[in-house]
Amino acid sequence: MALKDYNAKRKFDKTSEPEGKTKKSEDKLIFVIQRHAASRLHYDFRLEMDGVLKSWAVPKGPSLDPKDKRLAMMVEDHPYDYKDFEGNIPEGNYGAGQVEIWDSGTYEPLDNNSKLSDEKELLKELHAGSLKFILHGKKLKGEFALVKMKNTEENSWLLIKHKDDFAESDYDAEENTAKNSQVTKFLEEKKKPKSQQKKVVKNETKSRFQRFNSLVDEKKLENFIKPMLAKPHPEAFDDEDWVFEIKWDGYRAVADLSDELLFYSRNGISFLSKFEKVTQDFNLQKHKMILDGEIVAYDENGRPNFQLLQQIGDNPDLALVYKVFDILWLNGHSTEELPLIQRKELLKEALVETDVIKYCDHIQENGISFFSQMKKMKLEGMIAKKADSEYTENHRTSDWLKIKFTNTEEAIICGFTEPRGSRVGFGALILGKYVNGKLIYSGHTGTGFNRESILELHERLKKIVIKKSPFETRPKTNMPVTWTQPELVCEIKYSEITKDGIFRHPVFVALREDKEPEEVKNTAEEKEEANQNTKVMKATAHKKTRTSENEKEITLNRHKVKLTNQDKIYFPKDDITKGDVIEYYQSVADYILPHLKNRPLSLNRFPNGIEEQSFYQKDASDNIPDWVKTTQVYSESNDKYIDYIYCNDKATLAYLNNLGCIDLNPWNSSLPDLDHPDFLVLDLDPSKKNTFDDVIETALQVNDVLNSIKIKGYCKTSGSTGIHVYIPMGGKYDFDQVKDFAHILMKQVHEKLPEITTLERSLQKRDNNKIYLDYLQNRTGQTLASAYSIRPKEGASVSMPLEWNEVKAGMKPTDYNIHNALERIKDKGDLFKPVLGKGIDMMKALELLQGME
């Protein structure tokens, strides 16, 4: 990463951090570790290379215990002079918080036989994703490694201490922090109630927003995203291709966290200072992203209240929530062309929820019952969205529909009448709407105000008074009128609209400063458009439900499971439907369920079949049936708990298949002990240039190695191009021990077949005509397709357990498929049952291996 990234994130007139310039040590390379209390406490690990400090954020701090593999997220390069930086980064700046030096010294590469200079050797290793070095610090000494993680985020590494004379067990960086630590004092200060915090903390926070005010609050933003909008729709409906959300009665707001923080209304008015309570929590977000959502205020009964939202200036302690329902951009990539359902999965993973920033969930298919529930809760209505819809900025589309309970509309204030009797300010507001581009009178309202709101609105109206009526045809009124420029929009409630477009019994609700007058169009036009949408949708729905078998509800394990769209084609070239997939899994349930029981699942969903876009899902959604079992597992890389589904019965199996899970991918370990795998997996992964006979030869060599150390292995086709060999471990060893043992076994295989196998992890470095001996499937959270699982490949092949005498030349991975698998399983029984049994004695096997050497 270049120093331009570092410089772009900082304002050096606001922070005392050094400006980004390259520089080098005269003698040995230096390292520094800074303890940094930002939105979360972490340690910044920095190594001098190429004139800059290559930098990693280590959430738990470095360790001298070789058993600790610390997550290290690579961040932007820092300038050399940052090695001396300590102090406070003011609120509103990137990385705001307190920084201190925890350790520093010199370092060198571990490889002292390299022909390259120390720096060039380190740069080579950095590029390869595996750095090995020796630290000479005050606290950290000896050999360490930084290893890039495979199949994770691009910037995810592990910081690992090697076993040497400086290694210590049960090491905690926090316990090795100075007693007079300024970071510790800073953290203790933050724990105090706000009223007791030192004023400097408060003032710094306020100055941040004052600075933003001077930039964006005085006027409308020039360049901003105009969000996607929904069209009105007259009635609720059910449709499996749609999702349904609550229609929040608040301010639509876009949060741009891609660079400098922006938070604004749909027409570009900044919300940074107005909704400071929300804005402050954007500092807690870990990803660069652009979000779309709604700011909602809650009354004392916990209901959204738009009028309270307008009165936030008088009520700074108002209960506010920013409900986020879409993501437009994430970590440098636009997400707008992804289907909505995938955008929401990404959003749920990326968003750090706080007290005032919440993910807005949805339900699928069942719009009518959801709408009824919203009515009982006295909410405004619901939004219906096509599950596969793209995000189209500044466009009101029939892919998004709004369905409301009450008759509420926006209207333009075009003038006001004189007050009668004791009333002050004005008597009534004159309302208008645009019809075919012309401003047309649509009624007047004199109710819905109190004395305070009348006076406040009157003051605003007096500033935009004009002499002439803004209507082409001047309406008749009972009292003299003062005309105003048609630029203020208000929301009203009404009983009905007459044929000539006049509101009956309109009541003022609130000003809508987030709406432009040009958006306020004739309701009749919108209703006609909505009716057309209804006709199209009803015709589509009729087409979908031509046969009763296409949707049905079945009872399994005393649970009702709704199966939808059973005729949808999942394998186009094989004419295999969603219903066929569900039927297969129910037929083999007694055989596959023991291999899924109590194991967290990574869901690989193909909602529209194998030739359409698929997506992975780990976190269970909030609207799963209450009988579907889940377990929470902490994810270090995401710094949050993930709610995994596990499948113990036929009902859950059918539910997952109905979601589009064609294959089932369980963990190697099971509840209640997820830290100790039940089996070891050797994955033989061929290149495109390998034949399946090459894979068979390799599998037989694996079996020879296992036989030589008196271990029985169990093999199955992957259902794709490879073979998997399983060894029962009985939950007696942890993942690192099992992975290391798998590595030793694969080395033995590679030594016997060097011409056709490789242990090289990097795709760029790997020979493209060799089989990869993948032992890394034995890490926490790794998954492979279960035995008896269909694979999302042409032919609907099944991952099938084999007897070793069947593993011979001429066999094909597609020999077993959805059509013939059940017959074979009934004939052979569960060949994989021993995989779940008593585990091997790994130490005895290692002794035998050493004896062979």
C-alpha cells in the first residue's frame, strides 16, 4: 500500500501524526508496536520495509506463546517517522483515540542463508504471504512469523511466535503494559458517565461536528447519491420472489463511510450535526461502505413518530435509530448490480450494530400476514422488494413497492389564509401538487397544529412570500390569501381524494424537508400506475400457481414445512427440479443426518439453480422457523458471533433444500465441543489437466501410507473432480494437532508421487498439472460436502462413500448421482459410519512414521 492512502485518510492540521514521507534506517531495520485505543483497543504491529512501516492491526495483541495464533489485519503503510508517535488523535480524525509505544527495537529475517539483502528477503517473503523474522525488542524477542490466511479477506494474516528460548506460555500483552499507561487512563476515562468525563473529550467530539458543519451543513451537497425509491401499491400480496420490510416513518438517509464521513437526506441535506447521536456511532464501523436506510424516532410507547423526529433540537435525548436496509458499496466495490438478497447478506455481515445503528431485517414470501402484523403494531405499512432487484439510484421502480395503512400524502404549501378569531399566525395552508408538470390546487388544511408549531411555520412562510398565485388557475378561498413560493413540502392525513384531486378532511402532520416539491405528484396518476402494477403481478401470480403441486406444506418431525416453487428447474441440462432435490434428500435422510448432526453448516445457496448466481451464507436470518436449531460461534476475523444453522432432522433438511441448498457442507467438529474435530480430511484436489485416473492413483497411495502405520481410512468421491479420504479422530485432538498430522501424511504421499502431486498452497506458484494435497481442510470452520450430498454440478452427482477395492482406474466421479445413489446406499449400507466412531491413536501412528524414517 502506498503512503498516499495514509495521507488521504488524515488532516494534518487536525492531528499531530507525522505526514507521510519515506525514510530508511541507517543500520538495522526497526520495528515498533503501538497500543492504540480507537473504537476498540488493539495493537499496531509495524515493520520497516522499503522506506515505510508495513502495518498490521492485532486485536488481541502480540503473544510469546506459540499456541496463540493472533489475527493480524494488514492496513495501509505508515511513514517511517510514525515509529516515534505517541499521543491523542482527536475525535473526527481517522483512528481517533490514544496511542502509545508498547515495544520497539530492531529485527531481521530468519533466513540468514539468503543471497538477498535483509530488506529484499523480507519484501520477497511479504509478497509470498509468509514472513519469518527475529525480533530484538524490550518485550518481544526471538522468532516470529506473519502468515497470510487462505480463503479469507485479502488483508487477513496470523502473527505466530515460534518455539524458541524466548517463548512463554499463557502470555497476555495487556499484563505487560506499563502501570502509568496513557492509553489505560484514556480507556478508564471513557468508561465514566459522560457527565463525569473531562471536558476535553466532549469538546473534541463537538469540534468534529462543527468542522463538518462548516463543510456541508450550510448548504446542500453538490455531489450526492439520490436513493432508489418505491412506487405506491394498493394491497399486500404473497410471492416467493419478493421480500417484505417494515415501512419506517422517518427520514431516508444515506451514510457514506467510503472516505470522509457524509450522512445526508435523499435530497442532499447533511444530517451530520442534526443526528449527532447516530453520526458518532459510524466510528465503530470496521468497513468502508455506503449505506441506505431510514432515521427513526421512537415515542414513549416504542412506536416510530415522525413529528418527534422534527423536534430533535428540543429533545436531544430522543430515542433514535438508523435502520439500515441496503448497501451500495463495500471496500472499494460497488454492490448495486448484485441481487437485493445478496446485498442484504453482505450488509448483515459487514454492519457493526450499535444502540443507534441497526440492520433492517425482512421476511420472504408471506407479505399478507406480515402486513397484518404491521397493522396490529400500528405502524405505517410495509415495503415490498423483488428479491433479485438491482439497486437503481434516483429511480422510482416497480421492483420496490410501498403499501400503507393510512391515507397519507405529501403536498406542497403554496400559501396561507388569514387567521380567524383568536387564532394567531395563519388560518389554513393552501396545498398543491404537480399534475403533468403543472402545479394544481389540491385543498387546504387548518388542523393538526398547536400554537407553537403555527408560529414557527408562519415565520418560515413569511420569508418566501410572493405577490402572485403560483397556480395557473387561482383557487377560491373563504379568507384572504398570502401566496408563497411552492418550495416547502408537508405530509398530511386525509379521508379520501375527490375526482378533481382535492383532499377531503386533510390534517397537517409535519414538514417534509427531505422531499423536493417536484416529487409531489397527483395521487390519481400514482394510483393508476399502482393498479397497472397490480394487474401485472396478479397475472404473474396466476401463472406461478397453475398447479397445486408447485407449492405445498408438509409435516415432518411434527413441524410444518412450506415447500415453494417445486417445479423450478435446478439442473437445466438434466431436467432436475427443486422438488426432485428435496425428494432425494428425504429418501436418504436416515443415512445423511448422522453426518450432519450437531455440526454448524455453511449454506451454499442456489435459489435459481446451478447455472444462476449462488451465494454463501453462514449467519442464520432472524426469520427462520423457531424449530430450526442454531448455535452461536465467535468469529475472530469478523469480530462478532455468527449464528450457524445445524441440521438434526428431516424438517430442517427440507427447509434448507427449499432455500436452495443443493449441497450440504458441515464442520469437521460437532456440538458441544467445536474445538476438537471428529475426523481428519485429506482432500485430493486435481488441476484441470489431471485425469481422474491420476486422482485414483493418488488416493491409492494415501491408502498405502495409512496402511503402513496401521490406520484405516475411509474414502468418498467429492461428487466433483476429486476424492476425499477421512480418518476418525474421536474428538481427542484439537484442530492444530489434526492439521499438523494431516500435513505429515500428505508429505509422505507427495514423496511417493512427486510427479503428479504438490503441497504448494499458492495458485500462482502451483504447477497447473498437479493434484493439490490439501491438508488445510482441517482448520476450524472449514467445510466439505457431506457424504451422500448432491453437488451443484451438471449430472447432479452425489458425494459417495467407496470401498477401497472400488477405487480403481476407469471409475468416474459422476458414476453416482441423484438417480442411482439411493439404490447403492441401500445395498452397501452406510460405509462412512466408522468415520464417526472411535478415533485413532495419533501418537502411536506418529511413532510408526518415525520408525519408517
